[in-house]
Amino acid sequence: MPCSLQAFADSIFCGQPASLPANRTPLIDELTQILGPAQVLVEKEDLIPYSFDGTAVLRALPRAVVFPRTSSDVVAVLRLAARDRVPVVARGSGTGLSGGSVPSPGSIVLCLVRMDRIIELDARNFTLRAQAGVLTQAIAHAADAEGLFYPPDPGSMKVSTIGGNVAENSGGLRGLKYGVTRDYVMGLEVVLADGEVCLLGNKCVKDVAGYSLKDLFIGSEGTLGVVTEVLLKLLPKPAARQTLLAMYARMESAAETVSAIIAARIVPCTLEFLDSKTIRCVEEYAHVGLPLDADALLLIEVDGHPAAVADDAARIRELCSANGATSVRLAADAAEAARLATARRSAFSALARVKPTTILEDATVPRSELARMIRFIQETARRHRLDIATFGHFGDGNLHPTFLTNEKDAAEMHRVELAMNDIFTEAVALGGTITGEHGVGLAKKAFLRGQLGEASYGLLKRVKRALDPGNLLNPGKIFDP
């Protein structure tokens, strides 16, 4: 049985005093001299906002928070930390959903949000270079202004940083057609645990010189190095888009529709799903006109050449109706498309209003197993007497079972732990994964060995030891040392 959420929390608080004195240690004084007093936080009340991420139930205070503005600042911080053997936890906006940026005891939080400059947008080569603290939406807007397109769109894109997206290999609604963050990273600047700077990748479309080291750092959750700059690939902006909303009386019909769309060789930009509980919560929250008796909803968007978009939308509408949709709504214009998209993008906000604690989980299965997995989640909720709503990226099999609970209710939280174990075990048994886009961090590390097996799990640890032999970078995340 994996250890409990409370045990995770206890493990990261272990040995940490209830409050941290704001002592001016030699290390803190050196950091202040290098970065300036406004870039170093040590008072407890200033540290609290950096003691947790989007998981909320996992928390720990660091010894300090520092705000570098340049890669040279990051180098200086890591060299001091390596000298004094102090753990360093890199952090962006703290929107992660696996406890990946929760501080470890005695650590320095290296918060990169002030490294927020777009360095270059090269329209000739379809690339954009940015510091790690640039918001994802700012990158999308900069590309759009040049008639270009940055596809990855994690749900937190308005506030998440590109460095955090790289560290977690973030996905999003457009993953079915366009892939995830990894598919758009052409190069990285990474600072290693000892302060050495590595430049990985370039603007070349083809480059097979040596190991693809940049890919080693994408999704590494800050455990191997600190990403300070990112070189991104951009695409031409799609000329047209069309959005459809299909409602179903049976969830299985929605799953059959997805299979039919893919079988017809149509690859939508987005193909999203909400279950009945999520539909009701969204309608109460956003008032977008969703029928409260529906068992499932599909939000579908196609993009590309106007003629192709029109043909695909018409064909998808036929497939939805042929596979049991009770209604299919086609957006008349961009404004209506935005309103329809609200039904999906507001899902988490709508669910978060129901109970004091909302735990947004992340499991992925092959598309052919979607209906079975969703029914399993619903049965798991009944078996453990829990409130679980499910929504997600139906097109790529990525589901978000969302636990509506109360972290102060110890008995209920124990049932949440049991249910999570059941859900992740079933996902792996169906050929899936414990995480499609949220990462492992603290919340999923108890399940990782079971998915990977001993040899692959051991290989992860060997890579960590090679690049961070002192275990100073985000220690205790992904696996225990």
C-alpha cells in the first residue's frame, strides 16, 4: 500500500521546526549581497506563500526564497548551495499538481518568476527564446502577434511559467493534435547542481549530434538541473477554427464517438470530456446552458485550412449524431466558441466550489479503454463513499478524476488514499500511466516503481546520481534517494 497523503506531508515536515527564525546566517548574507535584499525572503510570513503548490495538501516552509533575474544569478546561488550542501528547489508560479515544487526541509526556494523576458522571436526560423519565468500565455500572445502559434495550452497557462511547463512536460487541451511541451522545445540553457551552465539544442530542425540531452531535462521536475532559458518551436497560425459541443445520455456513446472520429482519420485540435457530475457543477458555476440530465459532454475543436475545417466539422457532427449524441451544438462565431469552451476550461474552478479540498488527479489509458476506466472511477467512488468527478482530454486518453473532499476529515482522507491506489493500479493494468501531464513529484512517487519495474526505476536513480551526486536539487521528488 503506498504511503498516505498525510505521510507525504509528514515526511517533508520531518525534522523541521514549527517556525523558522529569520537569522542572518552567513549563507543568507552572501545571497543578499549577490542578489540584493529585495530578492531574498527569510521571514516566516513571507515564506508561507512558497510552502505549497497547486496540490494544496502538501506543505513545508523553506529556509529562504530567492529571486534571480539572470542565469548568472542562478549560477551564483547554486554554487553557494553546493558549497554548503543546502538543498535547492526551483519554482515558477507554483501551479504544479503533484507537489513538485514543495520545499524540502532546510531548502532554498529558487523562484524564477522575475526571469520574465522574451529574449527573441525569430519569425524566419519560427522560434522564440525566453527566460524561464515568462508566462505561457505571454509566449502564446507574442507568437500570435507575428501570425505564429505556440500550441501547448496547460489549464494554468495564464499564470504558469514556461520553465515550469518544461520541468513538468506540461500538456493541455490541444495535446491530441499538437502534442505536449516536449514537442516544442528545441533548446535549453540549464544550470547543473554545481553551477555549471549547459547549452543544449539549437534552431536547427535536424540535429542528431550526440545524445538528446535536452530531452533528459524536460519533465525532470527540477531534480537534474535548473532550466533558465528555453528555445521554443512555433508553427504557422491556423487560418480557421470551429468548435462543437455534443451531449450524451450515455458515457459509452461519447467514448464510441471518439473512436469513430479517429477511425475516420480526423484529428481534432481538442477532444475534451466532462462527466455528469462535472457538467452539473460547471452549469451551476458558469451558466452556459448545459442540460443537467446529460451523462457526458464532448467539446471538440478543429483547426486548419478553412475548407478542411468546414469539412471536418460537418463530418464530426454526423459522427456524433450517429453514435448517440442527444444534441450537437456548432459555434456560430468566435465569441460563441469561447463561451462553449468555458464548459471545459472552467471545470476545475466549478468543482473547487463544492468541498473545502479539491484534489485534481491525473491518469491516462489507451483511448480504447476510456469508457471502462471512467466506469471504474465511478464504481471506486461508490465503493469508498467519495465524491469524484471526472473530466479530461478524451482524445489522448488523459483523465482527471477530481476528489471533492475535506483534508481535515482524517477518515475520509484515508478513503481518498485507498481510492487513488485503486485508480492508478487499474490505469497501469489497462496499459496506461499514473500521470499523463501532472508529473510525479511527491504525490505520485509511491506508485512509480509499480509502473516502471525495477530496471527502469533503477535507471532513473542512476541518472540522478550522475548529475546530482549530492542530491541537492529538489530532493525527495519522483523517488526517494
